[in-house]
Amino acid sequence: MKTRSLGESFRCAIEGVLFALRTERNMTLHFLSAALSLLIAAILQVTPLELACLTLTIALVLICELANTAIEILCDIICADLEPRIRRVKDVAAGAVLVSAVSAVIVGILVLGPRIILQIRWVFKV
């Protein structure tokens, strides 16, 4: 197998992410949610530690979604029929995405929630 240059490796990785964004609705939703969360974090001026927590949590969700996409593609190549064990593999991979997404929502609420509540109280003088 031919060894790729560093640039070629990065190009392939970027192509993989772009493929997932173009073909997977959930990846697009996760990506848009991540962008919105980071925009809100910037507006609310979260601390560097809070930003690190948000960023790592977002990365975990995107990584899980990318891995899930790769597993689904591989399963479809291996077995075109809906074989019960292949279905189970896909379900478990999707479960990893679900767990990461739920944890991301919790982190988002913990980091951004109090600041959003303060802003709402300030605007409405509650």
C-alpha cells in the first residue's frame, strides 16, 4: 500500500467529513447545533474552561456521528440484506451517537443555561 503525504491524508479526512455533511441529515443537524452553540457561547462570553468543555463535547458528538456513518456504510457493503446481527451493529453505533448527543445537551444546559437565564431576566427585568 502506497504511503500518503500528510497533505493527502488531510485532504482525504476533509473529504470524509464533507461526505458525511452532504449525505447524513443527522450530521448536518449536529454540525448546525454545534455552530449555534459556539456562537451563543461567544456572545455570552463563556470562560475558556467552559469553551473547552463545549468544544470537547461537540467534538465527541461529531466523532460519534462520523464513526456511525462509517459503520453503516461498511455494514451495507458487507450485507445488503437486513441481517439481524448487522442491524444490531448499526443500532449500537447509533446508540453511541445518542448517548453523546444527550450528554452534549446536558453540558450545553449546564454551561449556557445560567447565562441565558440571566440575559432573559435582564431583558425582561424579572
